[in-house]
Amino acid sequence: MDICQEKHLPVMFHTGTKHRESSPETMVELAKAHRRVTFIFAHMGGVNSHVMVDCVRRLDNVFLETSMSSPGFDAMHNAVKVLGNDRVL
């Protein structure tokens, strides 16, 4: 994280499995601990996209990426509505 911060490089993480390592809560704690690093959370948290959107709404260093295995147009619409179109990729 220190190198990414120093070199202004974004970090992208897979999110959305049932494993704690990629849960919205775990990812948010990482982003909070490194507020000067830009994070991209892939898959918007997957089936937990509504939780992910709520968790990151106050973290301006987090962007959500929209690729999902099943179309989640309602989830994407909600993310844009809550976070703004500049934070949903």
C-alpha cells in the first residue's frame, strides 16, 4: 500500500465471494486504513453490492467496478444514485 500511495497507483481487489477476505466490511477496513490510496473494488461486492455501496459511500478513495457474472442493472443504478457516476466504473 505504501508503494502504491507513493507512486499514485490504484489498487484493484476482487470482491463479492463468501470469503471474509473479499467481503465489503474487510475491503472497507483496508480502504480506511489507507485513505491516500485509490481502491477499485471489482464486481461491486457481487451479491453483496447493496452492502458494498453503503459501506463505501463516505470513502472518497474507493471506486466500484461493475463486471458481474449476472447482470445487476438495479445494483448499478443504485450505485450511481448513491455514489455518483464518477465513482462507478
